Amino acid sequence: MNERLTSSWSRCWAALGAAGSGDELMQRLIAAYAEPQRYYHTQQHLAECLSLFDRYRSHAQEPGEVEMALWFHDAIYDVFATDNEARSADWAVAALRQAGVDAERVATIQRLILITRHDARPKTADEALLVDIDLAILGAERARFAEYETQVRQEYAHVPEAAFRAGRAHILQGFLARQPLYQTPALQQRLEPKAQQNLSHSLQQLALD
């Protein structure tokens, strides 16, 4: 995993024209994704996102910006907080400014990270690609999707079962109502049917006593 992460980091760091290697920042990010309160928003999720991006990077208008946004999109993760994406974006802005990245590119990366709050529809092709990759887990094969469901429950272990089921159902219903869920044509073709199946099945399970 680390070799793939290092390769991804070096590529997007260079694409942004950032000063130095950024190795210390990369290690801080990797360590953040290994924090003990995380079960889904982990190095596994980061690696899955970057791997999928590598496969579909030709669909990005600015690959370096999208790839760096993926690195930072869950950099801050506090299950009790509601501003994780904003704080992750703030970290990215501060770090990339310090590395001398162009201000316009930094602002774009900030917007890309914030779109992963999933409270608004993407407005650009790169925003759509980023969101689709972040939500690709919903279209995963059944075994991986089941693992994801377990991981999410572990992150919210402090929430009583009834409250968790209600909250989770509300979120999944929102995703199911999006037609289509995925905006990037290639990812829509690959993931949409399975995502609809997974979401419907999960909602059925949540409704059971």
C-alpha cells in the first residue's frame, strides 16, 4: 500500500508545482488516516480512492488537483464533529500555500474537498469525479459493501441502535434518491446498478427489527 501511496503523492505534488518533496506532510496524512477512532475512513479508504482515481485519471481536467483533494478529503475525522471536511480543507490550504502552490489551484482543491460533504451536487467534471470516487464504495461488490457497513457502525458505536438505524436510513435514502447517483459516465456505467442494489438491500436490513 505504501508504495502506491508514495507514487500517488509524488505525482500530484509535482503536478501542483509544490516546493520540495512534501514527504513530511505525506507521512502526517498517512498517520491521520491510521487514527484509532477510524474504521472506514482509514488508509484502506484512501488507497481505494487513489487506486480508482488512477484508473480514471484521464477523466480529470486537472488530475493533480483532484488527486491532492482525495489525499486531504478525510484528513480530519472526528465522529462527533460536523465540520470535518472544512477542517480538512483548511489543512490543505495552509499546507499547500506554504509549499508555494498557485493560489487559484489551492482554492480549487479547497472547493473539491468541501464538495465531499455531499450536501450539494457537483458543478464541474472534476467535482463529479471526486464525489463519484468517494462514493464508489456504495457500488462495491457485496462482500466489500458489507464490510463497509460494519466499519461505519464501528465508527458510530457510541450511537444507540435505534438512533443509528434511523440516521443511517436517512442518509442512504438520500443517496438512493439521486438519479443517477454517479455523474461521471464511465463510473456511472460501472457502479450505478450495484449501488442501487446495495442501497436498497441496506435499507431493507435497517428496517428489520
